[in-house]
Amino acid sequence: MFYLKNFSVSVENKQVVSDLFLRIQSGTIHVCMGPNGSGKSSLALAIAGHPFYKIQSGTVIFDEKDITSLSADKRAKAGIFLSQQYPQSLPGVTVYSLLTESYRALHPQADQADLPKKIAAARSLLKLDESFLWRNTNEGFSGGEKKRCEMLQLLVLQPRIAFLDEIDSGLDVDALKCVGKALSWFMKVNPHSSLFIITHYQTILDFLEPDVVHVMNKGKLVLSGEALLIKKIQESGYDQFAK
């Protein structure tokens, strides 16, 4: 479904991802781990089409189409979703407006009359009060509220593939459970969608069963393996993968 070949990325003339190969099959969960500065966030931002991240070489294939040159909005319409590590505030744009306008743009053929029910169901799953919808997006939000807002968008927009950059960072125990259950629910109702979760911690994975675990270091994908690889990382750290 999704494939990167010889993928290299630079930002401000500094190479941050080098000659990376990645294949994500439909309906799978991938976890990406690695030390700070290893290129994980840069990889996700480049895939989503952030204009500051320049693709130096390689191709991005999604649903057998080359989307390497597509802008961020067209990648989103194709079904690619990014939850950023530090979501931006949108003064004057309520959460409800963001959800409704995004849904209409991404799913123009869908029955818009069902959207309020979808939003209500997602909000209930994330234990968000209805008043949350009328707040300006991420303005004055706590860290946990920002992450739940990202999850609210994921559940409502239902992308084909979602790249989640440290969706579990800064969450208390209750919020972490809420996000974990939301991700599990997303995969159940969207069995052909895929997740690529960037994380430093094992806790969020108590709610999910990853199919593949990747380790990045110095801009390169140095190892991929099964879920047991996470335990090895927790026990011995990342030095064992240094190259």
C-alpha cells in the first residue's frame, strides 16, 4: 500500500533522512523508535509533504501511485494523515469547524448528514465534553488535550494511513488509556488502514499489537523486526544499534 524507495530528506541544507526503504502493508501497525535526533519526526513530516523538508532523492508510492511531487493537501486527500508531536494553535478556528471542513474536503462524496454523529461518537470515546468542540483548536490546550484533539481528527477523518509522532508523550495514565483505546478502535473499524507510530515508550503498545518495529539512528533505518524488538530496546537502549 505504501512504499518508500531510496528516500533521502534535507532541511535547511542538512540531510536528516538517508537512503531509506520502507514498506507498509494495508491493515498493519508499524512502530518506529530511536534516540532523539535520529530523523523520526523528519521522516513523518517529509512523508506528509511539509514544505520545509526537501526530498533529495527517492520516491513515495501510495496505492501504486507516485505521490513524491504532490503537495501536502493532495497527500491528505489521498488518505495520508499526520499527527504532529507539537500541534499548532489555530486562533479563530474551532475544533468543530476544523473537523467539518476537513471532512468535507477529504470525503466530498460522503453523506455529510452523518458527520455530527461521527463526531459525537469519537468525542465520547475520547471522553471529551461537547464544549471542547467550540474551543479554538489547540489554543490554551493542555498537552493531553492537544493529543486528544489529534486523535479526534484521526477518528473522524478515518485516513488510509496515519503517521503519529509521539502521540503518547506528556500524557497521564488516564489520557494514555484513552488514546490507546481510541487507536485500537480505529483499527477495528478501519481494518484496511495502517498506523505508523513514532514513540519512545512501550506503554501505548499495551493497547496495540504492532506487526513491525523499526529502529532509526542518524537518519537511517538500521533495523526492522517483530514486537519482541521493543523489549530488547527497553532492556539495552539504542547504543546496540549505533552505526
